[in-house]
Amino acid sequence: MQRFPCPFCGLRDEREFHYLAEAGKTRPDTTQPIDDNTWADYLYGKTNTEGVVDEVWMHLSCREVFILRRNRSSLAVEKAIALRTEAE
Amino acid sequence: MRSPYSAWSIFREGLRSQRGWGQAWRSPKPKSQYDVIIIGGGGHGLATAYYLAKKHGVTNVAVLEKGWLGGGNTGRNTTTIRSNYYYPESSALYDLSVTLYEDLSRELNYNVMFSQRGVLTLCHSVPDMEMGARFTNAMQLNGVDAELLDTPAVKKYAPILNFDASARYPIHGAIWQARAGTARHDAVAWGYARAADALGVDIIQQCEVSELVFEGGRCVGVETNQGTLRAPHIAAAVSGHSSLLANKAGLQLPIQSYALQAFVSEPLKPIMDTVALSPALGTYFSQSDKGGLVIGGGIDRIPSYAQRGNLPTQETVLSGLIDMAPILSRVKVLRQWAGVVDVTPDSSPIIGPTEIPGFYLNCGWGTGGFKAIPAGGYLLAHCIAQDAHHTISAPFDLTRFTTGRLIDEGAASGIPH
């Protein structure tokens, strides 16, 4: 099994993780009119690029949502980037 | 003109020490100008070229393949052919494919070994049987053959399955499609290639497209490692790599590429006459004519361009096989491999023109492209030659993701992705 790094728990078995989406999408401003193409791109569009990609993953054990930088061609994991900031 | 394959030619070559067989297709140098260029020499690309030449008289066609014919998903699938889908649009599409497969060996003069041995989709509970009845009714209403079997009937077709009442997933019955079956996957690619070549199509292997060429907003050609080739119509049939190619045309597709694994066991004496699928266990299997069990399951749940699979999915699929048929627990797996599949949000394909004039797509088949090769080729050829959708391909236009009229077979037929 491959092991993925959780920013909160450290290295864990890949079966504990769930892929959610490609990182970097921004929800359209719903206070303004939104045309169909913009919605379709937001809902369904995917870069689906090869090589190193930032993806949003969840560690199912601790429910941490984070960015996993991963190579989709070699399947090597580069690093995990936490989305949490310190509580103010 | 090469001579057709026949029982007589096999007999004759037997007497001549097999020295009289000619090449099945040429390896021509690419011309600089074609009427249609098809990117991707898998089943769908070759079938598109064949139907362009055969049905529409368009013979100045090139099929470009970066590796070897059928070396992608066409040669990596589990060879199952079926049309057990839920929505009328999907039934029309996949049943066109099964119908074309039924006559394909004769049509192509090439034995694709289509064996209509039937597919069992197992039901493991009373609610499963109720959903099975609903699904069977939907298929029958769409004009596709379907039957709901009870346990003794399933046992008759596939006695090696686990009929123990204490099984983790006991068998209550199955949805049965008798016209479904398996075929020789390489033969489908080779048969289409040979028949298309005989009609004048240029099949060019080891020819990788690096860029698309545009003039005045139209796609008018491709740059390849064998030079620049031009045509007013460029079609891409490149499955898992569709997003990367469409990106060269400035298009972003609603596709995610995943690895899909398959397995084959050591050869066994005949023990399994049909294809059996357990949605609950996420495994299906059949037995090839060589005797190997051909085993498949769901996709790896991680986006991937690697043509190999990950271990958790192997564990799920193979332990599912043993739950389905415990008699197979000591069978050895001979080989494992994976292909890169193009999965859409509604698990239905994308066929037809794009917003870029001159650029066409045949993609998004996900885990089910092999069964649809004749239909995908037939319909894309129609789109290109007639400059309009066939009524069967119209619902599968790329614009459905903007209009919201999805054909969600992922939910309706329980496709596990």
C-alpha cells in the first residue's frame, strides 16, 4: 500500500484517504447573475492534467480536508498542504 | 486487392506451410492532405474510419496512432459486450452496438469471436430483486432483451457461484441479458483496421500528434512526429487522454482520467459459461476461450495517468471474486494490468462536434468503451460525413453539460464510478 501524509496525523495508509476534487476552483459569485457556461465549467470542468497536480483530499479518520500535491503519472506524492490556520 | 479470409484459405495455407498470407494492412507514408484525420488507432478510431469509408464513401482518411493499433484500452479491457442500460438514450446507443457486433465478423471478414454467452447481474437481497425487476422492465420497454431470473435459473447458468444461504451476499436472482457476451478485443481492432485499409484508409502507427493546427478559428490539421498533416475534419478518439488533446484546442472537458484494472488467471478447464457481475461485491468475471478467468471491477478511486493499478482495488476485486465463487480461492492470478479511462460526471459518452469548427470528439466512455466500439465509430462517422448528429448520438453531445440534460447512467445502471 502507498502511504499518504495527513497534515494532522502524519503518514497513513492510502485506504484512509478520499479524493474530493482538483484544487483551485472558485465558486461563482451567486449574488450576481451567472450564465450557463460559467456554471457548467464550475460544476463539471476539470483540468485533468498529467504530472504534478494539487488536489483536495480528505483524511477520513480525522476528517481533515487538505491539499495533496501528487504526480498523476508516477503516482508519487510530493507533499500535503494544510488548509487550517491557527485559531485567532 | 487481397483475398478474403475463408475456410478454404486456411486449408490452402495449411498445404503451403502458411507461406501465402499477405499483410493485413499497409503501413503507408502519411500524405500531407486528407479529408478526415482521426487521432487514435484504437477500436473507436478505426471503426470511425471504416464507417466513413464504407457507409459514406469518404476514403481519403488517416488514422494516427502514437503506439500500436489497439494498444490502449481496446487491448486492456475485459471484452464484455452488453446493452443493459436504463435510459432510452443509452439503450438505443448500446443496443446499436450489440446489433452491429452480431454481424461484425461477417461484415469485416474477420472473426472477432463474438460469443453471446449472456451476462448475469446478480441480485443479493429482496430490495435488489425489486430494483432488478424495475431495471428488467425498463430494458424491455426500451426494446432490449432482458429477463429477471430466480435463484434456480441463475444456478443453471452459473453453478460455480456461491449459492450458500450463509453467504455474505446470498444470491436471490439476477438480471439476465442473453444477447450480451464477450469478443476477442484485439480482433475487433485488427478487423476494423484490415477492412478500413482495404477501402483506402491510411493507418499510420508510431505517429504522435503534438499540436493541433488552426486557421481562422477552424481546426485544419495536426503536427506530428511524421510532419504536418492537414484535413478539414479532425476527430479525436483517444479515451483517457482526451482532456490533454482537447486542451490543445483550448477546450476543457468534463472528464477525469482514472486507472481501471483487470486480471486474468491461469488457464482452467471450462467452468464458467457466462459473464457474472456482482454490484455488491464490485467484481465481475468470465472465462476466455483459452481458459483464463477474466476478472474486472471498479476504477481505482484516485485520478491517474499511470497504466497500472493500486493495491486496495486489487484486494477489493479479488476478494470479491472469492466471495462470488469460493471454488476459485486457490486459482492463481497470472497477470494484472490497467488502462486509463475517461470518466464523465454522468457516466455517459461524449460524441460529436465541438465549439471548434472542424474538431470532433468521441470520448467519455469511461469503463465501458469496448462494448460500444461499433456504435461509437458508426455515429461519429455519421456526424463527420453528414455534418449533423445521428438521432442516436444527438443526446450525447458535449453541450449537455451546459444545458443540464445529463444522461446519468452512473446512478441509473449502478456503474461504480
